[in-house]
Amino acid sequence: MLYEVKNYEPVYPIRTAAKLLNISVHTLRMYEKEGLILPFKKSTHHRLYSKSDIDKINCIRAAINESKISINGIKAIYSMMPCWEVIHCPIENRNKCNGFLNHSEPCWAAKGNESACTSNECRNCTVYKDYGDCGSIKNFIRTKLSSL
Amino acid sequence: MLYEVKNYEPVYPIRTAAKLLNISVHTLRMYEKEGLILPFKKSTHHRLYSKSDIDKINCIRAAINESKISINGIKAIYSMMPCWEVIHCPIENRNKCNGFLNHSEPCWAAKGNESACTSNECRNCTVYKDYGDCGSIKNFIRTKLSSL
DNA sequence: TAAAGTTGGTATTTATAAATATCAACTTTT
DNA sequence: AAAAGTTGATATTTATAAATACCAACTTTA
């Protein structure tokens, strides 16, 4: 099995994830309620976290604790990601899509989404998986604009 | 005289600006020290604020007080602005320029800047003047990418 | 010349975000 | 059957960002 695939596999129950991150179970649920993360949910509603989830949450915690960016600040930064240029959704749907229009929440948390995107599982989307910090988002914008 | 020109004219001394904004003089200096604003400085080092500065600062205060985004969060959001696509600086200079590379401060506050941009007065630059919030920055990215 | 400005510093207050800790009623896991 | 999970509250603690208020020594404005 490829390392990357293993990386994304939901394996850690919430208590284990909390221990790995050295935070409380409640804090993990809080991040989720805020729309920062999307842990895998079993049919029984139990959460499972992947290694990639742990990395992403460590990144969020660094933003909060080291960079002193508030949760609402992180949400606003995530909202800057040009998701439509990643998933290449139908142009005619974009003006109904909060991922395209909104600038206060990550696309995967934005409500009222009517674009083609809704049919997908956000957790498995590369926008969610691969753009977890300011650096990678700005890098995407930089690279994309350089092809102009 | 055109309204827009008048809008950018530095006319209010710091105490007047503070009164207009209903904040303290010290807070205004703090925003400046953080790199959020660039008031006009007379040869005598005295600050003067324009109507446009007041609007920008009101926008910053809304981000802090209503949107609950911390100052470091605002700085990170400003840093997402693709300034190089606005001023069309020489491509060969961009890899030395923190406005292009950095993702924690607004371009006008980023140190070690060696691009063509340094020769300009940031305060008079459209990047500083016209992109003071998440919405206008994301809109710029959206519009620019749509020409791909 | 009095009032308002400057830089640079420190100290304190205030507000609140972030995190933890509860609780109840219930379901799933092992 | 015990341990761990769920949702959905509320309440409290802790940490710290944001803002205010000082200080000194000095310059500029009006």
C-alpha cells in the first residue's frame, strides 16, 4: 500500500487523536464545529482521524499558538483558497457557490453550496487535504497566476 | 478637485483621526507599528491621516471587533494579496521580494524587500489603498484567475 | 508659549478567545 | 458489562490580545 494512501486512512478514534495532539477531546470537537476540520464519520457517527488529519490539526494549533491567529482568522484565510481552480467545477454554478463567493469560512464549511462540488465528499477533496496553511494557499495562487 | 483625490489627501492629525475613529492615539500608533497602516508622515515626522485611511482603519476595527480576527490574522490575510499582479513588477525580482514570497505580513510591511516596488511609496500604491479587506482581495484573485 | 506632536519604553486594565470541565441521555465498541 | 463513543447543553478556567494609561525627553504647531 502506498504511503500516501495510508496517510489519509481514518484510523484514530477521538481519544487517541487527542492524546497524539496533546489536547482535549472537546477541543477536537470544537475545531470541527468551527468548520476547521472534517474527521471521517463511521455509519455509527463515531469519528476517526487519519495521520493527515493529525498533521492538519498540528498546523492549526501552530497558527493559534505560535502565529497568534484566531480561529476566525484561520477560517478567513482558508476562505481565500481558489477551490474552483482546483476542482474545475462548472463555471455556471460558481455564482451560487459559497466556496467561490464567501470570504469568511473554508469552502468545505460554507453553507448553501449549490455547485457541482456538493456531490463530493469534502474530506476526500484535495482542497481540504492539501491546502492547510497560508503558505500552501499563497503558493497555489502564485503558481496559478504565473501561467497567465 | 476630484472626490477620489480629496479622499486620499492626508489632512487629519493623529488626535483628530483618533476622535473620528473613537479610539485612542496610542491604538493608532499600535496599528502602524504592527504594519497594518501607513499614515502620511510630514518632514517633521508628524502623522496625517486621510479619509481613506479612516475608512481603512474602520475596516480593520470591524475585522477585530465584529469578525473576531486577530491583528496577526489580518496581517496574514493582507499577505495573501498578489501584489505583483497589480504593480507588474519585474519577474526576475520577485524571488527576492517578500511581497511575493511572504505569508505573514502585508507586502507594504514586509522587510528585506529588494524588488522594483521598494522605490515606490507604498502609501500611494493601489495595493495598499484599494485592498483593505478579505472581500476585495478574494475578488481580485477571482477576477484575475477568470482570465486564465 | 501652550497645546499637540514625536520616539521608546513600561505597566495595567479589559475583554474575550481558547480550552477545559462539567452534565444528561443515549449508542457503540470491545 | 465496562469503556468509549455520540449530541447538545452550560459553566468555568486560563491565557492573552487589544486597548488604555502612564512615563521621560524632546520637537513642532498654531
